[in-house]
Amino acid sequence: MANPERVKASPLARRIAKTNGLDLSQINGSGPNGRIIKRDVEQAKAPPQQKPTAAIQHGAQTTTQPEIMPLDGMRKTIAARLTEAKQTVPHFYLTIDCRLDDLLTARKNMNAHLDGVKISVNDFIIKAMALALRDVPDANAQWGGDHILKLKQSDVAVAVAIEGGLFTPVIRAAESKGLKEISAEMKALAGLARDRKLTPDQYEGGSTSISNLGMFGVKNFQAVINPPQATILAVGGGEERLIPINGQAVVANMMTVTLSCDHRVVDGALGAQLLHAFKHYIETPVALAL
Amino acid sequence: MSEEFDYLVIGAGPGGYVSAIRAAQLGLKAAIIEREHFGGICLNWGCIPTKALLRSAEVLEFHHHAANYGVKSSGATADLPAMVKRSRDIAKQLNQGVQHLLKKNKVPSFMGAAKLVSKHEVQVTDKAGKTQHLRAKNIVIATGARARILPGMEPDGGQIMSYREAMVAEKIPSHLVVVGTGAIGVEFASFYRALGAEVTLVEMLDRILPAEDAEIAAMAAKSFEKRGMNIRNKAKVSGVKKSPQGLEIMIETKGKQEIIKASHLLSAVGVVANIEDIGLEALSIATETGCIKVNAQCQTNIPNIYAIGDVTKGPWLAHKASHEGVIAAEHASGGHPHELEKLRIPGCTYANPQIASIGHHEESAKAAGYEIRVGRFPFMGNGKALALGEAEGMVKTIFDKKTGELLGAHMIGAEVTELIQGFAVAIGLETTEEELMNIVFPHPTLSEMMHESVLSAYGRAIHI
């Protein structure tokens, strides 16, 4: 018999998982050292309602002494994974400008027809990236050590900053989802991320990631790939710029994005193709609906 | 301005001193303020000195029953002043032990009454009326609780007593009426009954030990009556007449009036939190039904001010207070302490017979919507119990039929207060009936009844 990796779980949690057909390896444990306890399985059975963010830490702070902050699980994971990524994944970077005017108009018109959900520019970016991966399937892949894993749907992860770190929940098969659906799903996942209630099936895997720092006034940056994904798109803020069109200076809304690629999977030309497809969807938002 | 502490605890009871020591272990600069006794009520006027008295009563009863064991013994009598002295000596020893522990952990103590003057400042007034101000980043309110006093039953230093006077009585009451039948009430009832007093228990609700499982409480009532106690359920004290000859206690039972003549009355109708005169109002610290309101990390509505133990919502137990003390210290030092689950706090009553319980009882499990399996095993079926001459009692277990979760355990009989922790560990680790059945219990021990009770819930008990 194979010796499966031991999942730490209480006997009661094991039994409830078994009776309900839940896979313990997919459940986050909140007990000592990540042990899965009854509460975790109950939560996986019925995802809880969003709760307001837990009370902020009010620790004792000494005035001038440097303070040692113990690492929590999230910080340890971030440290381990990104060190591994930056040291073992051969990154290269492709930068491109996208004109946003049509997208902003389309967004305004769409939102005028919606009450409740408001579609954000980021929702357009998720959808555009998903369609670009569909159109350039060779770039929708992961490095597997001795093989390349080609993915059949566009699972787009989105970095969500939370107190003390970040999570990257994944919108699965985003190419097949409408903007409204993506928007609603993103809101729900971001809420769960902030409450630290994401389950591994909500953040593991994925084709690519989107990291958007536009809201902080960042113009352009280069993101670290989140393995096993092969690419990550760093999105800067939209702004008015003067651009030459037919020899005339025109005021246009522009956004600069940078795609980081894992050279083992995505070569320069392939990355450029993917980025070009992305730009096409951003600048021709009507194509998003096709 | 005086030096500033990271962590300042008000009250050195089992919540406060444990909290201060834990904070010191975590590297916080901790200090503690106490107005009276290190160790609080628990150690000076509660848990420990009553256990000392009850042990004296037990020794006396052994002598009375010595013949049952083939031992000839005569002339054993109660020497109450000596019993009280022993009890006080033990309290004193532990009180000094707490001071030693605080010193060992470099936690300075300040004697006096504390009052919050700001979010970061406490005024301490000593017995001479001298005040000083202490500053701290975090403050912990651990001021505890005191006996609830009902009008007409105010302790008078003589005939009417609270637990405090009952613990240092000079004379065995000829007839003691105990009002209130929680742990404190029945423990003193057991003690004085063993010493030969006539004892009447008066309970407002429909049964004694109202917090316990009904079946266990009924067994306790039967056992107390067998030992010669009188019990009045659904009874209210409507008046107390005092005279030098004794008390006339008016009791209203189901609409009927009765006058009980007694030498003493012990009021044991619960406790009230010590929330007065500590500056809560000035800082608008929120309270709820007379207790300080806290979140799962024991924070009050002012995040750097914590409250733990009896000054917050019950259960009013020393071990609950200590546990909360640890949670507050760990949280204040930036940690993520686990939450205290109230259904996983065991409770112990040291009457004769003892009672111990944890988790849901039968009624509350059903009310919470569980379909249950109940296991029972009597002391009569256990070899060790018979060898000890303790054939009275039962171990009862309650399981969730669907998941096998141990929802609760309830025991009555000799030494059950030492057994309950086995089930507390089982519940804490979330074992199901399967693990409990597969665990080897040593023979011959009383703990075998725990195993048999689990087996019995699933129709597999061997020795019954």
C-alpha cells in the first residue's frame, strides 16, 4: 500500500469528513500545528457567511527597542514560495501600454445597466487575461520538472492584500465566465481572503496571476511568479497621457502592464503573443463579450 | 512619572497571578496589584480551604465506618477549631507559594485597592490611604466576584453566614439551613452533615444542583437524603426571624408556608462580579448583566484593557479564570491564543458523594438538536469501587449518534473529580467512541467505569 502523506486531523474531524465525502487534504486545519479539527470540517461542509474582519491585534510595544515579530503561517509561506520562485524560476519581463478609453466607456455603460454589482477595471483585466490564455494556449502551462503541463482552462489568480500579507484566490475557468459573474466571485473570494477563510481549493494551482497596484499610484512594476504558474501580470494605474496618433498629440487613458514569464515554459515570442492578445481584449472590450 | 509596565494585572487570584506569570514568561514587563490575599478567593476562601475541611470530614467518616473495613475504632469526634486551623494553614502556605512564584518570575506586586484612571493608568490606594499611580500598555481586570447577598439574609457574623464565615465557624451548627444548592451550598452541607449538624437544603428551582445533569442531580439528592439531609425544592425564603435562641426561617414551597427552626443559615445563592469602584464608568468599559463584557481574546471594549475570570461571564471557576489569564497574556504579547470553549470546561463538586461533569448533559444535548446515545455504568459493577467500599455512584456518557462525538460526561461517586479530566482530554482532542473503546484502561481502577460507560453507550458494556 502506498504511504500517503499524513494529514493531521482529529478523529472526530476524520469521521465527519468521511461521512460527508470531504477530502481532508483540501481542508485547512486551525488546531495546533495545522491539525484539522471539527470546526474546520464543519466550515468546509457549509462555507460560513462573511464576517467582519477580526479584531486588530493590540500587542504590547516597547518604545525604542526593535521588536521581534514571530512569523505566522502566511508569512512563512510567502517567504518560502517567493524565495524559491525568484531563485529557481528564470524570469524575464515584457512591458506594454494599453489604451483604456473604450474599456472605460464600456464599463460605464455596463454599470449603468446593473444595480448592486459594479464591474471594476480589474474584472475586465481578469477576463482579458483569461481569453488571452485561451487564444494563446501554449502559454497556458506550468513547469513540471521533467515535463510541461498544458492547462485546458484559464484559472486566473488575483493577489488580494490583507492585514499582514496576501492571498491569491483563483477564479477558475474565467474564460467561460461573464464579467458580472467574475465580479461577484472576486468579491466573495476577496472577503474570504480578508477573513483568512480561503480553503486550499480556492487558492491552489492556477494558470497565471494578476497583481494590481494601480490603486496605489504605481505606474509599472515587475512581479514575482507564483509557482507552479508560468506567468504573472503586474498592472499599473490608469492615467491620462499624451500619445501621438497620426502625428497629433491626443489625450488618452493609458495603463502599463508587465508580464513576468517563466522562461522554461514561455519563451519571449510566446510571452509577447500572450501580452498582445491581452492588449487586444483590453482595447477592444466588445471582444470580451464574444 | 513612574515607570511603565507592559502588562499590569489587577487582582492576584487564580486568574490574575497566572496571567501575570504567563506574561512575564513571554517577556512582557508584568506587575500585579492585590488588595487583600495572594491567590484570591480560590486559595484563601474557596476551592482549597474547603477541600481541606472536607478531607477532615472524610477522615471522620472513615472512623465512623471503620468497622465496615474490619477496623475497630471508637471515640472519633470532630474538633472543628483544629479542622479550621488546618484549613487556614494550608491556605496560608499556598498564599505564600503564590507570592514566591510571582517573585521567581520577577513580577512586582503592589498592595492596595486599584482604580483605573485612564486607558494606561491605575491608581493604587494602600490600607494607610497612600496612593500611587502605575502606568501600563495593557491592563488586566481580574477583580473576581463575591457572594451574592439577598435582602434579609445579610451575613451577621453569627447566625447568618456566607461561605466566608462558614469556613471559619467556631461551633458546629445544630441545624444549618443552606439556601442555594450549587457547588458551594452542597459542599458545606456535606461538611457540616458529616460533623453531625442537621442540614436542610433550600433550592428555588425544581431540583438541587440545577446546573448538573438531571439524572445525576437526582442521584445526589437521594444520597444526601440517605445521609439525613432535608431537601426543599421549588422553595423560597420569604423571611428570617432572628432571636438569641435561633433562627425562624420562613419557607414558601409551592404556595405552602413552612417555618424551619435553625441555629444557622448559610446563604449560597451565587456570586456577583466585583465591578464597583475600579473605574469602569470613567472609561466607559462595557458591562452586561453585571459582568464585564469581553471578546474571545478577553479584551474589553477598550482593546488594551482585558478582563478575565469571575468579573466576566461564568462559569465561575478558578480553572476558567486561569485559562483566560493565559489567553489574555498571549494575546497582549502579540500571539494568537486558542479560544476557550465553555462546553469543554469541566466542573467539580466536592460533596459526599462527589460530582464531576463536562459538556452537554442529556437535556441540553437534546435541546441543541443532537440525537444522542447515552452510556451508564454504576460503581456497583466496578471491582475497585467495591474494594474501596464505595459502591454508590455512576459514570454517564453522552454521544452524538451521528458522529460519535463525546458531547458530555457526568459522574457521581468517590473520586470522580479526579476522573473527569480523562474525558476532558478526550473531548479536547476530539476523540470519538471508537478511540475511547480502543484505549486500554488499567485494572483495577475506578477509571474502568469510564471505559464501560462508553461501551455501554454502544451496547457493548462487559461488566453489567
